[in-house]
Amino acid sequence: MNINKKNLIGAVMASTVGVLFYNVMPIYLGYLMEAKSLDYDQIGYMASTFFLAFSIPSATAYFWIRNIKPRTISYISIIFVAVFLFISSYTNSYTYLIVEILVVGSFSGILATLAMTVIGNYKNSTRWYGFKSASESAAGTLLLFVLPSTLIISYGFNGVVYGMLIFILLSIPLVSLISNEPLAESDEDTMIDTSIKDIPSIFVWMALLAIFFNYITGSAIWAFAERIANIKEFDSTLVANALGLTLAFAIIGPLISSSISNKYGLKIPFIITSLLMLIGAYGLTAASTLSSYAIFACIQMLGWGGALPFLYSLVSNSDPNGRYIALAIPALGLGSVAGPALAGNLIGESSSMLMLQALVIVCMTISIVLGLRSIK
């Protein structure tokens, strides 16, 4: 196998492990709450602790990302994530749980940041960002569907942890494919043009803001998708099935983007996928029947998953030295925090969709405009 392809496969798998906790967080925190008798505030603080810790490595990546050995730091990070996940299953102290989540978040962030930067070094980054997004979604979907009917039945909360540990262990052979050479020493033939001065241009920041506003929309809709259906008095069982189906489209979207790659440039695919997301998100909030709700929910996830590889490429193409692509992680993290908070306030006690629809239109319009402006 080509050494560059091995490096990219290793990076995709490292990122999949890095965001595994994020993708499994709903059932991890849910069963943790029951097992350790925690309240909603405590669970909320734990989620915030993870997001904060997860963002620190990417926010500081400029200072360390080119000075470490990728395979070595991946092994170290995986060990820390696995060990502290295991410890959390036997910890009853809330203070110790916070510390353990802090460690898991920090080293998960290192894996995700490293992978994002490795992929961003390559000319055909869009394809591999697509594979990365699809792999992450597939891993989360697999565990969310399999664990409740298998390990969780036998072991409760510990079953969630055991499932994650099994997945992590099985991922190590693929993670080991990542090169151990510092990124600064990568083969220049495989990398994008590095002749531009190592200064973040306005184009980088516009691309990062495009990710931020995209994630405000996506996270707002995803967080309140069930609540929206409840307001419309749709059958809860059928809604759960519909939302489960949308996860398949979260995998299909990035795979389609990977197959398209750079064949049509960035502008046209970025516009199409973003418009699909906008149409799906708006249609979901306006749906009057369960069938239309399900269709628009799938369209929204198809567009969201499909847009992500192009959004990442917008950043990497404006960042020839590869030091700022890691900031895509806190950009999407901040968007993920802001989206649900805004949606909750906008829906409010009246349960009106009008303000949420306005949020969708405004944020997606800003994301599209900034994304297009970032293309030099």
C-alpha cells in the first residue's frame, strides 16, 4: 500500500477514536447518570468539561502540532483515553469523574487535532475529510445501535464503556498506519503549496466562521429534533425510527462528497450541500406530517454530512502551512455549544418554530457567504 495512503488511513482511524466519546456521549451520560445517581446539572457540567478539554489541543495546535511524532502521540493518547474510560466505570466520586472526563477529552482532542492536520496536508484533502466524517458517523451509529441490545443489557453503564474499549482496541492496527515522522518533515510532493508565509489570512478566518455558523444550525436542529416532533404531536416511536434512519444519511453524505472530491472544485459542491442542509433544516421545522418530517430530517443530515468535507477543505486550502486547520475543531465545538442554547431560547415556552426557522436561514446564509468568500 502507498505510504501516503497508509498515513491517511491511520489519520482517519485516529480521528474516529478521537471523536468516539463525543458520538457516544448521549448514552454514556444517560447511563452514567442512572448508575452514579447524578443530577442534570452534574451531567451538564461533565459534558461541558469534555468539550472544553477537547478544544484545548486544537486551540494550541499551532505551537506543538509540527513538533511531535504522530504515531507515538497517537499511541499515548489512546492509552490515556482507554485507561481513564475504564477507570470511570468504577468511580463513584463526582470529582474524580470530572477529572477522568477532563483527561479523556484532552487526549481525544489530541487525536482529532492530529488527524485533522495530517489530512489537511494533502492535496486531495476533501476526499479524505469525507472518509473521516463517514468513519466517525459509522462508528457512533454502530455503537448507538448495538450497545443497548447487547453489553448494556448485561452490564448497564459499564457496558457502554466496555463497548467503547473494544472498538478502540480493534482500531489500533489501523491507527498504527499513521507515519511517525513529524509533520514538518512530510513529503512535499504530497502536500499543498507551502510557499505562502505562515500567517493566518482573512480567508482562513472566514472559512472557520463558516464552520461555526454551519454547526450552529446543525447542532440546533439535531438537539431539538425530537422536541420539534413532540410539539407537532408525532408518534414518538416512529420519530425515533426516523431519527435513527437519518444517521445513515450522515454516513452517505460524506461518502458522496469523497467520491466527488475536487472534480467540480469547492464552490458548486459546497453550495449544493449547504442548500440541502438549509432546505432540510427549514423543512423539518415546518413539516406538518411525520412523513415530510422524516424526509426533511434525512435531507438535512445528508446535506450536513456532505458539507463537512468541503468546509474542512475551505480551511486547509486557505492554510498552506497547515497550522490553523486544527482550529476547525473549536469552531465546530463552539457552534455545537451555541446552537442548542439558541434553539432552546428561541423555541421557548410558546413552542413556536418561527424564530428557529429564522435562525436556520440566517446562520446558513452567513455560512454559505463566508465559505464562498474564503475561496481565493
